[in-house]
Amino acid sequence: MRVTRVVRSQDLQAKRVAAYCRVSTLKENQEESFETQQRYYTDLINHTSGWQPVKVYADEGFSGVLAEKRPGFMAMMADARNNLIDIILVKSISRFARNAKEAQRYVHELKDLEVEVRFEREGISSMDGSAEMAFSMLAVAAQEESRSISENMKWSLRKHAEQGIRHLGSNRILGYDEVNGVLVPNQDAWIVRVIFEDYAAGLYPMEIQRHLEDLGAVNSSTKRIPGAGNMRKVLSNEVYVGDRMIQKGPVRDLITKQPDFSKPYTSYYLTDDHEPIVDRQLFEQVKARLEWVDQERMAGIYRNSQSHYLYGLVYCSECGLPYRKGDGSEYKGTEYDYLVCSCRKRRDRKQRTCTNRSIRVDQLLKTLSDTLGLPWRTVEEFDSDALVQAVERVIIKPNGIDVVMKYRQVANG
């Protein structure tokens, strides 16, 4: 009898082999460095008969990060899903994923795609059915190893904090360089001084940003102009007055990578730790304004460079929220058409529960000029400085106006 063997085309083709390597920047001096792993897998694949190289996928400096946030890993998964890979080589389970659950999830998905994953250190393959239990145990062990390393690092950081030692993780902070563990002002220090001086003078973040643009201020590290969104971080950072807060918050959880508030921690405040960029008087001025802004925001007031002088001065008697500029053009010929309770301007219509009235600006200013004994002509000629200096708060009632003076209270029908 003649037997004919059917040979599938895929059996005649070389196996398409890729590799994945990852190393933390904290371990870049180890033997299994980033470059060493890349070179090792490139040579191995190129010199193995029956193997066709695909790519060495790599992530550098992603210690313990979720797979979804590792671009190299996700690119590898995308190519596997597109049937471009037959075998993936990886040094160990701990290099493949950060925890047991994540490792098993991706290995099982790749197995369903008929992509084999070979773990060199453990000597197992995802396609070996007898290795399933061993893989699960090793994945858990890899997770515990990562946890142990993490706890040791946390312990080291706590001990350093107790001794007043804390290095900048990225060695990047606007205006400073870290030299032998000491913060030293650099060529960007003048940018920090401008930010503090402008804010203390009453400018808003967007105005400060425009001023910096006019001055040609560029962060020498990022090559960008400091943005308004990051301005508060600069203004509230005690580093710029020469102090240092070590261990500001709880350490991050190994798995979630979020601050773990269930774990106790101790903060250490060091005064006059290094050379300041701004003096303490200016720093305290800025701190006072930041606190004032926080108090206003708690009251629902969010000022900017375009805010009218009545904003933050006029409040609703019914819900306590400040009055704001109204929409539309119902009242022509006034600087502000009319003011309306902030509650009535909420995005969610269901939250617009206040029924207090809106008020024309010219009518309000006429009432206030009578109360203050100021001459009245037009909205544009109204003495706003006298109003701000004398009046603490204006309360709009359904049937009247209460004026709270800085020294006495006046009610108007």
C-alpha cells in the first residue's frame, strides 16, 4: 500500500519569531540590561534555523507598569492579533507582566491565537499543557518577587526621608538642577521669579503665561514655555523658598499603582535645605493669595483676567451662590447686560433649582450709588474702586437688595 503524506503549507514555512524585553531604568546597570537583551534576542533569532525574525519589542523604564501602558508590549499584542507572529521569546514571567492575573490573561489570549510564548528563565512554554499549573505558580511567585522589591524600595525611601535625603526621580524641576543630591538654581531660575512676582502682583495664570511668552521664557529641559495649567504647582512648591517636603503622600500600591492611603506615612519638612529662588516674604504673599483663591472657589467663584468687578461681590439670598453675567442681550446699552444666580447657569438643568430673579446691571449700580452717596451718570462712569473698597457683599433678594458694608449693613427695598 502506498501512503501519501499531506504536508500543510504552514509546516514548510519558517516560524515567525519575535521577542519581548523590558527593564526598569533603576536596573540599567545590571547584566540583563536593555541593550543586552535586545542584542541577545536579535542574534538568537537570526541564527536559529527555521526561524524568521519579526521584531524585538521593547519597553525601557516601565517598571511594574500595566501592560496597557507599555507601548512595546501593546504593539506586540496588536501584531499577534493580526497573525504576524508564531513564537514570542521572553526572559522571564516577571518581564512579561507585572502580576499573575495579567500574565495569565495575555498568555491565554496568545494561546487562543496559536502564538506560543517561551519563558527562558523558567524553561516553560505556554503551549505545553502540563506546564499550565507550573506557569500559574511561577506567575504568582514573580508577582511576590516584584512586591518584595517594591517593599524594599519603599523601606529605603523611608529611611532616606528620615535622614532628610530625597533625590528627584527625573532630576527635573523648573529652575533647579540636582548636583550631588543638592538642589542648585540653574539658568531657568529667573522664570520662576517672574511667575512668583507676577502672581503676587495680581496677574492670573493666563496673563503670566503671555508675559513669559513675551519675555521668550523657555524651559531648558522641556523646550516649552511654562503653561498656565502648571502654574499653581510652581507657586505652591516649597522648594522655591529653599525648603523641602519629603514623603508628601502615601507610597503607591504595587498592583494598582495608585497612592495607598491605607498605609501610614510620615512627612518631613526641611527648612532652609538649599539655596532659594524666591525670598520668604514673596513666597508668603503668593501663599496668601492662593489660599484666598481656594476660599473663593469653595464659594463658587472662579475669577480670571476678564472677570467683572461685580463678580464675587454679588450673591443670591436664596442659595448663597454668586451672581454671574447672564446670557443673551435682553438689556442693551449696559456694560453687563444683566446678572443671574450661578445656580441658574449650571450645565445640568436638573440642578438649576434656584428661582431668584436676575437683575439689570445699570439698575443695580444705580441702587449702589444711592447707597454709597456716589454721583450717578452711566455704567461706564461708575466709581467701581469706591464700591470695592466700601462694600463687603451685595445680596440680591426676590423683592429687594441688601448691601453689606465693610462697617455696617444697609437694606434697600
